[in-house]
Amino acid sequence: MSLNSLASIENWPVPTAAAGVVRADGTVLGTHGPTARPFPLASVTKPLAAYAVLVAYEEGAIELDEPAGPPGATVRHLLAHTSGLAFDEHRVTSPPGERRLYSNAGFEQLGDHVAKATDIPFAEYLRQAVLEPLGMTRTTLEGSPAKDGVSTVDDLLRFAAEIQAPRLLDPRTVAEAMTVQYPGTKGVLPGYGHQNPNDWGLGFEIRASKSPHWTGTSSSPRTFGHFGQSGTFLWIDPAAGASCVALTDRAFGPWAIESWPPFTDGVLSELR
């Protein structure tokens, strides 16, 4: 089967793009473009890293509410971008739980925390806990767990199927990951400005009523996922019973703000 809506990535002003849609049972409903080609993920690395952190939690290596990161912060704060750490610097700018400060530094401290708790380098832990079991053989992490992942559409569709019908985690843990943490917290969604509230789960951004947003106008409020500054995104819409992945080799910018929502609306329309 193929979704005609996926072909609209041909109109995106990017050198290369690939996309795919997968259902919870792992059925790939359609793909377009070079789906086996590795692309830098930028922040789409974060959901992968978060999933590994949640495996460490279920294995008993860490607890979500144990201290991690800056003083007073926990693993949960770091996953939900409320630790108070700055965007790209390991310095505290506000008390934990007060504001949604999107933080690469927070995910780097998460990686260090899990590595220390398990005595396994985080990239290796991610490989053993998530990538290998899901058959994500073309996905690597060399560097920051916040932004240095490289993957393919084919691999990320495997991951997106897992999130929708978890085998590596208890479904209750995944339900918690897509539930708003610290409700009512406001903050800036990178690229889209101030949002009040700026809802976030555990490593996944939650669409809720945000406007403007990188998903579609017809995306359900329960939609969750992540986009990356390398022109990449992954969303899961529980109302549609499907997930979509798109990877490109052009940095996020006005072109993406313009192109992504109508693309997602087209996909959702065809799914309906």
C-alpha cells in the first residue's frame, strides 16, 4: 500500500527527503524517498534517548524521581525539560519545575546519569536497550544524547511502531511518557515561540492546544513526538492510530514551518 500524500515531500525545498507512515501493529502504510539513507536526527535523538532512560527505570537502575542534574532536580525534571538548566549550557537559569526550559544540556546530564548508574556508556546502553531489540541496525549515537543521533526512516518506523504497541516497556510507562508532566508550565517551543502552557511528557513533546505548531491543524491534541533542527520529525497521533516520520538534509527554518502542517494534514486526511 502507498499513501499518495507522502509524495508531496517532492515539493519541499530540500535536497533530499524521505518519509513513512506506520500503524501500531508495525504495518508500514507507505513510504517515499530514500528510506534506507541515514540522516542526522538533531533533536529527534531525544525520544530515542528518553526511551533508553525509561528502560533503565524499568530495569531498576534508576528512579524517575531520584536526584539528577542540578540541585533539586530529578530524572523526571530532566526528561520533561523542567530542570532549570539552560538550552545548551550546563548552568542553572531557574529552579526545577518552574519553567519549561528546553535543554540539550539536560539530556546530556541524563545520559551521564544512566551511564553512571548502569556502568555502561550511554550510547552503548541505547544500542543494547532499544536499537538492537528493535532491529534498528542503521541507527547510531556518537556524541550528545540530545542531538547527535543518525538514523533512517526505516529504522524510525520500527521505533514508532514500538511506541504505539510497546514490547520493550510496560505500556503504562509509555502512557506516562505521553502524559503532561508539570501541567500548566509555560515556556518557549524552539522555532515556534512562547507557549502557555508548553506541554511536555517524558522526552516527548505533546501537541495539546499549541499554536503555532509543527504538526497539522487536524492533528489531535493527544499527538506527541519531536522535531529536529536538521529538518526532521516524528509524530504519533493516537486518534489516527498511526505515526509519521520525515527526514531531510536541510536545516529547520521557515520552509519547514510552511511545509510540515499541510503535509501532516494530507497524511491524516488519507488515513481517515
